[in-house]
Amino acid sequence: MVAKRIIPCLDIRHGRVVKGVNFEGIQDVDDPVSLARFYNESGADELVFYDITASVEGRGLFTDVLERVASEVFIPLTVGGSINTLDDFDRVLKCGADKVSVNSGAIKNPSLIGEAAKRYGDQCVVLSMDVKRVDGKFTLFTAGGRVNTGIDALDWAVRGEAAGAGELVLNSIDTDGVKKGFDIEMLSAFAEKLSIPIIASGGAGCMEDFKTLFETVPKVDAGLAASIFHFKTVNIKDLKDYLIENNIEMRKI
């Protein structure tokens, strides 16, 4: 059995970590560098860094903040935000990222996934998806959940895997920040279609939610969360101990 991963997420806006509910009501949380240092020391398996307004504002990702965050962590770092070209991949990787997350850039240019996988390897390319139910269908959204693309999210994920994405971050807009548990129905549907690792995002509110996630959808490889870790509702070491006690294999701290 492959050990499960616990991944905190830093949503960056104007150089600060922020968090909202259902992608709305954004609140300031902390300095990203100090928070990254905290997670590196707390036993996180990886760290995800999203510049959440880069695409909307039509600018490049905050590389100065990224470089400072990368200098503080010695765990894998996945970075996303306005990744539209191979040059963007190159720039982010040179700033210290281990993996690059692509969302709207791949929608605008579907060949980007395959081109990046060919140049940097599948393991470097992470397909990130913000998904919401629309008329009973899982639908792909962009621009921080503001824009409905009309694209069937399941079909898009299958196409992304075929193109060369090595991993999928699946964020449920319906459960994001609600703290009532991961979107098990959505995750199960995607797990049936895909063979690449899936990182579940959106909805974690307590340690039991991670237990339910890994037991109910065993094909999910990792649980990603933000506010419960940022506000110290859940301690990562305690979470890992709890999951190990419940016979879920975790990476050692």
C-alpha cells in the first residue's frame, strides 16, 4: 500500500496567505514564508503554493515570494498561478518548485500539458481543477471559481491524464472552506476514471474527515487542506498519528 500524504495549501494574494469559503469572503491569514517554515517543521509531506489572483489579474506569479518560500522548505513544493507557457514552467522551477500546477493555462492551450510533460517529465506536471456541480454535472471552473467553462470536468481530467499530467489536484468548490468533509461523491467519480495520483481538496474540517476520505476512496493519494492547518484546528503530527492508529499508512515524520 502506498503511504498517504498530508498537504497544506498556501493561497497567496498580494504576497499574503488568504482563505475563503466557497471561493468567497477572502480573509488574510499569515505571512507565507513563516507559514511555510512552520509546515516544513510540522511533518507536512508536501506543500502547495497558489498565486490565486495571478491569472485573473493577467500577470506573472509572485516569484519573489516563491523564492523565499522555497528557501524555507525541504519537502516537495507544487506551485501554480498564471502558468500559461513552457517559459512559465521554467521560471517557476528555477525559483525552487518541484512540481508545477496548471489550470486555466491548459484550458487555453491544451497542448501545454503534453509539451511540459515531454520537457520536464510527467511527475512535474500537476493538473489542477476547480469543479462545481452545474445541473447535476461536474463542471470545470476557472478564475478562482468565477468562470464556468462549460467543460465536463470528468472528460477534462481523462484528457489531462492522457496528455501527460502526472497528478491531479481536485478541488470541490461546493465543499471548499465549509469544513463538513471532503466531496466523497466527486472524488469517487474521478477515481473510477483515472489512474494517476489524486489529491483531494476542499472541505476538511477535522481529523475524521481525512479518515473517511482515505477509507471511502482508497484510490485518493493525498488530502489537501488550508484553514484547519493555518488556524491550528488540526496539528499535522497529531493527524498522522490518528490515521496510523486507524490503520492508514502514512509517511513517517
